[in-house]
Amino acid sequence: MKKDIHPENYRIVAFKDMSNDDVFLTKSTAATSETLEVDGVEYPLIKMEISRTSHPFYTGKSKLIDTAGRIDKFKNKYAKFKK
């Protein structure tokens, strides 16, 4: 095996799903400057828009997530063409 091919900063990181505030811990090398305290221990924090606890494929529920209002902008823009 080749030496020194694995990253040095492999550590436990907290991933937070921003749509439902679910937090899970796993190992990662992702860089971040934010931290989150989980069970009295502070971990680096990575924020996510969607995860396994909120994705329709895994939950079995169809849910529309529109954080930027893009659907409303589209409907307003093309409402004048509707008869």
C-alpha cells in the first residue's frame, strides 16, 4: 500500500439537517469553522439542506422544499400568459 495517501484531519463531525434539525455524528474530513455541542462534547458542524431524515425517497412522504421562493417567482412571472 502507498504511504501517506489518507487525510490527516479525519475526525468525528456533527451533520445537521436544517429542514428538521436532525443531528447525526459521523467521521469526515470536511472543513468547517462552526461547532455544535452534542451530549456535552463539542464537534465541528456541517449544515445540510436535506438528509436521510428529510429526503422523500427515505421518508416515503412527498414534501416540497422551496427555500428561495423560486416556485412563486415562476408562477408570478408566467401568470400573464395563463388564460
